[in-house]
Amino acid sequence: MSTQPVISPTRPTGRKKITTISLINKKQQGEPIAMLTAYDYPTALALDQAGVDAILIGDSLGMVVLGYENTLAVTMEDMLHHCKAVRRGVQYAFLVGDMPFMSYQVSVTEAVRNAGRFLQEAGMDAVKLEGGRERLDAIRAIVSAGIPVMGHLGLTPQSVNQLGGFRPQGRDAAAAQRLLQDAKLLQEAGCFSLVLESIPARLAAFVSQSLHIPTIGIGAGAGCDGQVLVTYDLLGLFERFTPKFVKQYAHLSESMQDAFKAYVEDVKSASFPAVEHSVEMPDEEWQTFLKESDHLILTKKNVEQGMLSGNKR
């Protein structure tokens, strides 16, 4: 376990830590849940101070942080590393660690062990995993171990090869019916919440109304109990592609490139660093340094000359 101190923000008066019960109560009270992703300490700190209800440390980090083509290459160690960083910046938001590909599919025992690592090693409040009825045994076992589970239906990125790409799901009656059934099965298995990704808005609203646990939509319309976006998409930091359902609140990639170009120009033109960016020392200290340096240089030369004279003899 790390012994390094955790630097956290000062607690504003009246704000409390979000829990699974808090999220369920928000659904019952009709209060929308705001969720975003984070993968590092400064982003987590900013999200927590902004009042986000929940933070997902998503395996989307494989694409937006690590540069993979999809999420399949992300490992447990990748996830735990980033979860720990996020945890250090958060006091209030509910933290959900995304279980990566093959961390819960091999066996129920392995699924429980890996889920436990998210709480025990990384300080998460819950885990998220993808899939419907085929994941019921793993979900029941994880929940039985005292670990809250968030489900994920619709477009499940870890099944991108099986789905034939990042394509919307549940668009025909049979697929919609299966998704509704899966949602109810996940609720019965003990999930405290569900992510619904890239499904028709009317289907997402119907599913949300059919459950007593909150739904978090991403590309699933306004009828869900909450919304989540990949923060890098929201900020305009990931330029490979932007999903149709994303609303960009900033274009930071352009701002970053402008800043980097300006820095390069300043360095090349020798206008940075300027005097105000430099550390100085008192003149008297500098003069003392020069005198001592001259003495050392002379001493070194004398030694070298002595060695040369000895060699000649």
C-alpha cells in the first residue's frame, strides 16, 4: 500500500459523499445524475470540485489516453494505475472502476478477485462490467462479496468485434425486447445501476421507467436517469473521431496546439525564458563563487602541469 500523502480539496460546507443509496434516491426524486470519466488526478480534482455526482474511470482510457484502436488491450494494471490517481483527487463523487476485457469473462472466481482489487487496492466505490444475461453468475458473485456493480447494456465496446464495430444497438423489436429483459435480469442479480449506451431514446426511456435502479445514458437520449460522457470528447481533446451523441463544451486540442506552437517559437527565438522566468542569486554570492571557481581552476591546472612534468622526467 502507498504511504504517500493524498492531496485533497477543502470540503465545501454541506456537501456529502455520494453513495449507491444517494444515486438510487436521485432517481426516486427525479434528480438527474451527472457522470463523467476521469483518468488522472488533476481531472478528477476538477470534476469533484465542479459537483459531478459520479466519476467513471473507464477503459476508454485505452483509446483516449493510451492510443489504442479500441479498449481490448487495456489490462487490470492499466485500470488500477489510473483508478488510484483519480481516487487521490476525489472526496465526494461516487467512483466506478471499469473492469477491462477478460478480467471477468474467464471465471466467476477470477471476476470476484479482480472486482475486489478495484476496491481494496484502488479505493473505488463500485465496478462496472459489460453484458447481459451471460454475466449474471459473475454479477451475483461480485455483489455477494459486498462489491457494488454497475451494469452496461447496448453498445458494449469490449464486444466491438462481435458487434461489427461501434454501432447503435436495440434498433429492432427483437433486440429491444432482449435488452429490456437483460436490464431486468441485471437488476434482479443485484446491479445498483445500469449504463445504456447508443440505443434508441424511446427504448432507453422505456427501460428506465421499468426499473427501480437508475440508468445512466450515453447516446441514449434524455429519458435516462443520468448522463455520462467521455471527458476527452466533451473537452475536444480526442480528435480521432467524435461520436454523434457528444456535445463538445470546449475545443482544448486546438488551444493546446496553439500554446505548444507559441512555446516552440519563443524557444527558437530565444525570447523564453526571460529574466522573470529565471532564478537569480545575490551579486556578492556570485563574486564569491567566481573567485572560488578561479581558485579551483588554477589548482587543477597546477596539478595537471605537475603530472606532465613528472612524466617528462
